[in-house]
Amino acid sequence: MTSVLVIDDHAVVASGTKTVLQNAGFEVDTRTSTQTVASLLEQRHFDLFLIDLNMPDMDGMAAADLILDLDPDAKIIIYTGYETEIEPLFASMISRGIVGVVSKSASIDSLIAALNAALRDEVLLPIWLFQRLRVNDSAQKAAAKVHLNQNEREILAAVMRGETNREIAHHLLIGQRTVEKYLTGIFQKLGVHSRVEAVEKGNELGIISK
């Protein structure tokens, strides 16, 4: 029987998840704190770990690090009630060796499917996360196709700070007409027609720091 350790500081959630997984045929143990996990892992092996992302004593990411230090082959799935936190942490999760993520609002079938996917060395992603990752990947590829030289980058950065053409010319020690010429080239490269659109496109592509 597949063994699962559920770690969630909310006892009700841990207990409810345990019941759901037991009904699906898993052998389940629970902990509401990470404090005893190290000693527990010295005594027994778990096939899967379902870990709450937000806990007071140690968050899910740190708990995953702890478990993977003790068991490098551990299959860890992050369990969270806050889906918006997943996207910015996803790359870090992958690099750590975490094998999946499940929302606490997901259906029982989705939870079971995610655990079974992990057992098969597969990753089952929520469609909203998959779509967001595709959008971000497309933006990165688009940004890679836009090349601005040093002067163009400095001028775009100044535009994003809200500086006028006269102020940009003064700071860069160049003529105002030269600034306008550079801006025309920047607009063409970004595929925009105004300063406002250039700022929006620069932010969207992440090609410049203010």
C-alpha cells in the first residue's frame, strides 16, 4: 500500500485529507508541525509527501528541503490554499526537486490524480498554472527577440521613469533631436507608437530595469 505523509498545521485539514486519501486506498500519517518529521523519517519510509505551503514553524519549501536532505528520492507535492503563490515559486519548486502542486480547493479526483501522477514520475499541473507558464514563456521568447543597444536602453529607462525628451537629452549629454531619433527606433523595435505603449511593452517583456 502506498504510504503518504500529510504535513499541515491545520489539524482539521490534515485529518480531512487523511480520510480522503485512506478512502482512496492510501496508507496515511499526518503531522501538524515539521518539528518531528526528521525523527519520523529515521523510523520509516514514505512513498509520498503532501506538504502545506504556509506553516508557522517552517514553510512548505523549507520543509521540502529538510525532507530531501534526508531522502533525496522523496516525492513531494506542495498543498496550498493560495493558488496565486504558486506561479512565482514554481521555478524554485522544480529546482528543489518538488514533483507537483495541488490546490486545497481542488476536487478529490484532482488530488488523487496528482498523487498517482507523482508515483508514475509525472507532473499533473492545474490548467490555470499551465496557461500562465505558457504566457510567461512566450513573453520571455518575445523579449529575447528585442535587442536594444546601450543608448536605447538608457533612453527607454528614462522614459519609464517619466522623464521628458529635454530631460533625457540633458542627462545623457545629447541633443533633443537625437533623443527623438532614438525613440523612433525604440518604438519600431517594440512595435509600439507612443511613449505610454513603450513603457507598457518594456514592463511586459521585462527587458529593462527602471
